[in-house]
Amino acid sequence: MKLYINDLSINITGNNKNKAVIFVHGFPYNHKMWDKQIEYFNKIYECISYDVRGLGASEVGDGQYTMEKYAEDLFSIIDKLKLETPILCGLSMGGYLSYRAIEINQSAFNSVIFCDTKAQSDSDEIKLIRANKIKQINDAGLDLFIDEFLPTCFSTNYKFNCVEKYNEIKSLCKANNPIGVKGALIAMLSRTDSTHFLSKIKIPTLHLCGEFDTLTPPVLMEETASKISNSQFSIVPNSGHMSPIENPDFVNKTIENFIISNN
């Protein structure tokens, strides 16, 4: 089932009598990055995926986004669908959003799965890089930005052995509205730091990181997980930053074991 809530394109599938899992995609993707997870989990759980504001089929508006607005959008979905403590799963930018959401109200969630992400806000160096990427999109267009950015997200093995799928993902990213992509860059570079909240997280968390992730390296995610009392950490073999796409079997089984052990 597809519907719109608060100008957001929402996709719902699976068993609505069981626990809901909300999947929040990374930048600059859309809900389809979770296809293999939803295909696996909708046999048992209610699976909800959506396009973050400005990306995919969600409303673009003026492109003036913040992480606070993204979190507000997430809570509006939970409220409108009357979800009772769903499981939250976010990758990269979706992980930033997830950290902020549980900082606002962790009691709204059963547990959280962080994939290839970090609790730290951007350093000044990274803020300047993101600002330059906005300028690049303005000056040279979105396609060039995607051509340069996407290779940093995937392992060498995936890029060379899964060419058709990789090119399909690239096309989906290029189909985004440039205003929405620039808005997401603004939201990421202006977000607050969540590291101070890690020790206050009481709900179960799972941290997954691709073995070859250079954007959020395993050592960084393991250190983050160690600061949370009820946390698990696992390295996803043969994967870069997009581990749910690159090694879905391992990711799905690890998430399944985590959910079972905490319900």
C-alpha cells in the first residue's frame, strides 16, 4: 500500500498485526534501497519505508530542511499510522535522523538499528565539503555530483561485479530533484551532535557497518556502540557503506536475530 502523510511518500507492506519496522534510507537514495530487507521481513512484520522529504517521490518544497524537520516527519508517520513502539532502522543520513529521534523520545521506539552511520555531527572540514557540493550542484548539475559521490558509497567488489544494479541505483539517485538533494546536504551539515546522549540510550540497539566502509569506518561505529549499555555491533563482510544492498543476506539475518532476541 502506498499513501502520503505530511507530503511524504509512504510504502507499507506486511502483517499489520505484528510489530512495525520503519526503514529510513540514506543520502541521496530513496526507499528502494531497502527492497531486500522488506522482501525478507514483510512475511512476519509490518514494514514501513518512506522517501525522506525532498527525495524520491516525497514533496520537495523550498528545500530548506533541517534534521529537526526530518525527525518531525518521522514522528508524524508514527502518529498518523498509530504505530506502537516500532523498530527503527536507519542508514547513514537515516541513522543521523534515528539518533536525533531517539534523543527526542526514545520511549516511542522498541529498538533501533543503525547501519553505516555515526552519532557525531560534521566537523568543520566536512561542513565545508558539503557546502562545496551544494555549489557543485548549482554550477554543474546533479549528475556530476552523483557520478563522483556514489563510488565512495560502495565497495570495489560491488561496483565491478554488480554493474547492472549499481547503474540502476545511480539512475535512481540522478532522478532526485536537485533542490531536495541540496536540502538534504543542508540538513546534514547543520545537524546537532548526538554523542552526549549515547550513555542515556536504554532501548536495545544494533550497529551494523560494512567491512570496507570508508565513510563511517567500522572502528568508529564500534566505538559508538561501546558507549551504549544495551548494544550490539557487527561488521558486514564484503561491503562498503551500503551494506544492506551489498550483503543483504548477512544484514537480514543479523537484524532478524536482533529483533527476535529483543521481543
